[in-house]
Amino acid sequence: MNCKEIILSRKSIRDFSSTPVPAEVIDDMIVAAQVAPSCQNKQPWRFIFVDDPNLIKKLALQSGFIGTVNFFIKKAPLVVVACANPKDSCHLNQQPYYLVDVAIAFQQMMLMAWHHGVGSCWLAAFNEQQVKNILGIPEKTKIVAMSPFGYPKQKKSFYSKTVSKFARSKHRLPKKKIVSFQKWNF
Ligand SMILES: Cc1cc2nc3c(=O)[nH]c(=O)nc-3n(C[C@H](O)[C@H](O)[C@H](O)COP(=O)(O)O)c2cc1C
């Protein structure tokens, strides 16, 4: 796939085969994040790669409703947790940019994975404190996102069909709603 095809075909994957993500693919994913741009080149991102099935199960089982929403990650062979310490952030326009930096790097990682046929799904619905406890993440570090990684299973589960329907995953705002030319015109 070329770059355009990778970007246009990416979608959230919630059903994974048990095939592990090969080490070469993981290396490429790491490089993709490493070369990402960041505000003042601060590179505040830190990524934890979790392939221990017991830890993945614990991540999937975080208590409370918010955690159970993403129980599907239990079947993924790899979960990556994207973090940053806000004190490492660049600040401009009265806002910290670490969220932007981590998001760019994580998305680059996901697109590189997709180039290798490995799917992922951004997750924000997790219990941050529980995930910190499970992985020993320091108190002052923020978990920006996490994602399962793995080869997509051909047959979608009822659960993933429901989530993607609920999230209206195929729906996109029309161009004129998201872009104006020369001046603000929304
Ligand atoms: C910041 C962010 C948080 C998200 N959190 C979740 C989540 O917790 N669980 C989930 O199943 N999908 C989550 N998603 C995936 C979105 O539902 C999905 O990207 C959207 O419906 C568009 O579908 P697509 O990725 O297949 O194009 C999240 C996406 C983003 C960018």
C-alpha cells in the first residue's frame, strides 16, 4: 500500500487473531513514533509495549463500566500504552502540547502497523489510575491513549459491529463543515 492507501483504508480494528505482532513490525512501529514531529522537538512520548497475556487481561479487566467498554483488547496479542509527563511538555498559546505530540507519534505508529497489515484502535475509555497501577506508571505521568495491535480477524464479532455502529464509525462530516478558505466561515 502507498501512503494514500494506508491513510484511506485505516479503520479501527476490534477483532484480532492470536498471531503475535512480529519483532520487525514492532521495530518499524517504534521508528515511526520516534521520527514524529513534536513541539520544540520535546519528544515527550513514552510508550509501553505489553505482550504478556496476563497483563493484557488485567488491562482489559480494569474495574468499572469505563474499563469494560474496551474488554475486547483481551484478545489482542499486543497493547501499547502511550504516556507523557506534562512537565516535559512544550507550552505555547497558554496550552501544553504534549497531547498533540503524543497523538501524532501514536498515529504514525498505528499507520506504520497498518502498512504491515496490523490493525489498532485508539482507546480513551480506560481507568487511568487502574492502568497506572497495573503497569507501574508514575503518578505524575499522564496516560494519553492506549491501543490494541494485531492482525484483524476476518469475521467481526457482534460486539465490534455494535460499537462501530454506535460510534457511527463510517460517518464523516462533509468538507464544507470542516474547512473554510481565507477566513473563518462556518
Ligand atoms: C481519542 C480517541 C479515543 C477513542 N476511544 C475509543 C474507545 O475507548 N473505545 C473504542 O472502541 N473506540 C475508541 N475510539 C475509536 C473511534 O470510535 C473511531 O476512531 C471512530 O468511530 C471512527 O472509526 P474508524 O477509526 O474506524 O474510522 C477512539 C478514537 C479516538 C481518536
